[in-house]
Amino acid sequence: MSSPFERPEPSRALSSSASQPRSERAERLLAFFQEASFQFADGQPLTRLLARLTWLTAEAFHADQCLVLLITSAHELHVAASARPITSDRSLNVSLDRLAPLQQEQRWQELNQAVRRLLAPLFISPPVSISAALLVFEGQCIGLLACLSQHQEDQGATDDYEQEALLTVANLLAATARYHQLVLQLEEDLMRTLVQDLLNPSLSEEKRETLHSRAALLGTDLRQPHRIALLEVDRDIAMGQEKAQSFPWLAELSAFVKEQMLQAFPGTLLTLDEQHMRMTCVIQVGLHKGEQLLPTWFRSLHQSCSKRWHVYVRTGLSAELTSLAEYPAGYEQARRSLTFGKRLGLPGGVTSIRDLGVLQYLDSSLADDPTFESQELEVIKHIAAYDRRKGSDLLLTLEAYLEMHGNFARTAEHLLQITGKQVSPSTVRQRIERLSDPEVGGLDVQRCEGCWLNLQLAIKLFKLRQL
């Protein structure tokens, strides 16, 4: 919550503008509408247009602050733009329908007083005077425009002349906002069907031939390398007191992710699965195709989401895709990376298919299938049981040894990185040799190099079953 007013200027109060000569006000409002018309015709994105128009409206109506609030698909009123900074991102669970008759009957004072009470939860210091108008398009109320002042000398609102001028602005905003919403909905529908077809392994050849042209309409060049990312919001792991429980919250996060991704990776396709709180991104990697650059960018995105919405976000990344035939497998890679990264608790919240190593070849459903067993899995169970009894680290050493391809020195360095404990190469050798003891597991690692892959898979499967 915050105050919407940066610096009080008595000469700028809403009520003071009504005392100006009518000719001066007419000139001022005419200049405003000329500039506003240019902004409406400029074809800029809705967020940028609203930000510019709120500032112009505050200037033209001598207000300290101007807000545009739009109704979300969950029927909550959310601040879409403000003339001056406002830190509160709280949505209001209110209905504007009861205010519509006040505007229709031009009962401006009652309308402004009702809006003042409605907006009070947004601010520590509520505004003294408000002049407001509902955004109505084809009989449907889609939002609210409000000019606010904090001045004490006169709590009266603007007169009918300026109130009707504000209503004109609101009507223009309503038509523009609705137009942008319809265009955005159309774009989202096209994007959703395109992504579905891209990831469909059974897509007909006739539809496959249309993918390039359909993607081009959305600004995506499928001839360029792409990677698939799956982002999932974990509502159960909260970074603060508030948890994600409502659709408006998810819609806001999705819009933020889309905006950030399009800035960093123009041509990205993004769809939202509301039920599973998951976003599918087909990323045109361009200059960011370095293996570590994309995970690093996503970690930064996760941090921004955690700070703003108090939630934990995970991402699974595919390898680079260079042909249409690779996209279905790329989606499976991203899904597998997300699943295993989540179950194994891999650090950073971002898991690439390359991070999984041999784990990428393991079906995650085996972790939940108690009927699946193998000789290697039984050996791993024995080693883990021995570790629990003796307080040793033989299984951890074996896993590191296999990942370092049997190099004792590199295994010692790897153990230092993951445990923080200094281990000498000779100690690693002794631990590996101890595995051959029947009491431990009877595993002669150095004589069974042909089974190393099976051992690695067995270790990963054992760890998954412990979660």
C-alpha cells in the first residue's frame, strides 16, 4: 500500500481547475484531446498507451494522480496504469455494476464519492477529492478512470463541464482497451493452436506445411533454432505469507513472464495452462543459445517472480531444436527436465535436459512403480543401508565416481564441491574398493565398467523413490 501522491501542489487541485475561465479550460482540454488522439492512433501496446494517457489526463485535469483500473477475467478490479508511481498491486474484489446508474443519470458527486470509498483500500492516505468515470463499451463496464487529489482547501469535485470531458476520455479508453483485449485474445488463440500443433507428434502432413506461415503471423521464424521451456508455479512452496490461490494472480504473473520473454527473446510463443499453473514457451533463442545463458536468465526471472508474488517457480528446458520434427521430442525433454528437477530438488529451480545426464533416459513413472526392480537396484539398496548403519558416504562416492568416469582425482574434487568436505583421491579409491565387500554390496566397480550406466540409473531411481 502507498500514497498515490508524490508532492502536493495546491494550485494543481482538481477543484481549482473549475475556477478557471471557461475559455482557458476549453483551450487546455482541446490541447489534451489533440495529444490524446495522437496517442490513440499511434498503434502502441496497451500498457504503454495507458501509461502515457494517465499522465496526460493528470496534467490536463490538474490532478495529482490518475489511475486506470480494468476488470480481470476473475471479476476483480486491478490497477492497469497510473500517472505517477504506485507500489500497491492489490486487486479489489468489487463490482462496478452498482455504479453504472450513477453515471447514466449523471449523478457525478455520488459517483465520485462512491469511487473514493471503493479505492480507499489501495492507499494509506485516501485522496481528498476524486473525479471518476466508468469505462463502458457496448453496455459492458470494463473498468474505471479516476483523477485524484490530496488537497484540503476544497473537497468539491470538478464541475459538469470537466466531468463530461473526463467521461469522453473514459469512453475512448474503453473502446481502445476492448479493441486491444480482442486482438490479444485472438493472438492467444492463434498461439495456443500453433503450439499444440508444433508439439503434436501425430500432426498430419497437410497441417505441418502450414506451421511456418502461421508462426510468421505471430512474429516467429521457425527456421531459427528454438528451445522449449516449461514453467511451473509451486503454490505449496511460498517465499512469504501470501500464497498463489486466485486466477488474477496467475494471470498477472503470466503477463509479466510474457512481457519479459518477448523483450529478451522476440518471437517467443507462450501458452498458459491455468489448471496446472504451467506455461509452455517456445523460445527463439537467437544470440542466447549458449547452454548457460538461458538457464541464468530464467533464474533471474524466478527471483523476480518470487519477490513480487511470493511463490516458487521451476523451469524445465529442452535441448536446441533445429527442425519441425524435433519439437514433440523437445517438449518431452522439457517435461522430463521439469519433473526430475522438481523431484530431485536440483538447485536454482532451472533444469536443462543436459543437466540430467543419464537420468534423461529414465522413465519417471518407474519411480512410482514398486514392481520394477533390477540387480543393480538391489545392490544400491544394500549400499544405502550400510551407509545408514555406519554413517558412511559410500553411495555418494559411488555416484560421484561414476559421473566423473572413474577418475579418482576428479571425484575427490566433485565431492568437495557438493559436500564442502576435503577428500583425497586415495580415500576415494579406498571407498570404491570397500564396495566389493559382501557386507556392503559385493560390487566390484572397476571390473564391471559395462554396467556403469545401469548403476547410474539405479542410483537415480533409488533417490527418486526416497522423495
